[in-house]
Amino acid sequence: MTHNITVSSLAESKGASITYPLDTAKVVYGNSDVENGNFKPAIKQAFADKLTEVNRNNSNLPTGVTFAPGTTNDKTKVVVATFPDDSTLDISHERVAKPAAPTITPTPGFDNDLSSTERSISGTGIAGATVKITLQDGKNVETTVDSDGRWTYNLQAGETLKQNFRQDATTKATSPVSVKQVANGIESAATTANVRLSATASFDTPLQAGRDIIVHVPHDTGNSM
């Protein structure tokens, strides 16, 4: 009588027992952690350290499982789990990592906020990432982070920023501007920026007696000149 016995490796039989961090506990990486679109060794070490941490008391894994940085640029192999029988399991980036939220560059003189007269929104992110911007009216627009880690979105016709900083009679919008980025198929948390009513009306210069004066009034003051 012949018996066929299938012997599986520990990676095959116990790999599903690996614990992965919750989304809020994943390693957050930024533009400085990526080079030419690939994760740098230091951040991959952080990925491996995170898996070591969350599996330290995992009684479902055999004793002696180790986690080490992957040795290639393959994002599906950022960490390698090695089992006591020397079998291995490759771990993909989305199980342990997520991109940092992009930044929004504030208007000078407005603390961390934007002026209602801005005609563009800009900031920093991960080179090559898609920046997803939710304007104050709920409209979603996109742009791409350039190779220097900077992004800019120029407001189109009909798109404006409106005061939401003070919830009083001057309020023109109820929501801030919200920005996320998608890198390697994974979406970051959001960064938000409030919008303040722009400074008082400005005048074209130079001012001279006898010439017409052109006055610029913020679009959301509710006044016209």
C-alpha cells in the first residue's frame, strides 16, 4: 500500500498566523524615505522592526520567527519572515506601511491657514504620488507630486477659497480644504487647512493724484467696488 504524504513548510502552514499592525499603527513614510521610487534600507528596517514588535507575544507563531528587510526593490517583498525550518514568506508594503499625509503650504502672514484670495494650493508630498484635494464645496480634484517632492494645484474658473476660519456672520464655507496623497496604491491620512478672509482691500500702486484708483476687494467679503 502506498501513502502519499504532503509536507508543508512552516512558512506555508504558519504564515497566516503573522499579526500585522492596524492601520493607525503602520509605519508612516515620507519623501525622504524613498529614492527613485524605491524604499530606502532604513525605512525597510523600520518595517521589519514593526513586525517584530507586533509579533513579539504571538503564541500562534513558532518560536524563532524573524523579520528582516527585503533585499530587492520589489514592494511586495519589503520584509522577509524567516521560520525555524528556514522557509520564508515575503511581506508586501501595504501590510505594514502607509504614506505620510501631504503638507499644505500656508499663506504668509496667515499662520497655518490659507487666504481666501489664493488662486493656487500647494505643499509637499512623496515624489510621484497623486494628491487628492477636496475643495470646500466638496469637489474633488487631483494633481501629482513632482520629482522634488512639491505639488501645486491651480484653482480653475469657478473654484475659489472661502472663509471658514471664523464661524460667524463672515462665514462663507463650513469646511476646510482637505488633502490626501496616494503612493504605491495606498492612501494617506488627510491634512486640512482653514481659509481666512483675506486682508482688507488693496490698491494698485503707485497712487497718484488725478489718476483712477483700482481697488481689489476679497471676493468673499460680500461687498463689491
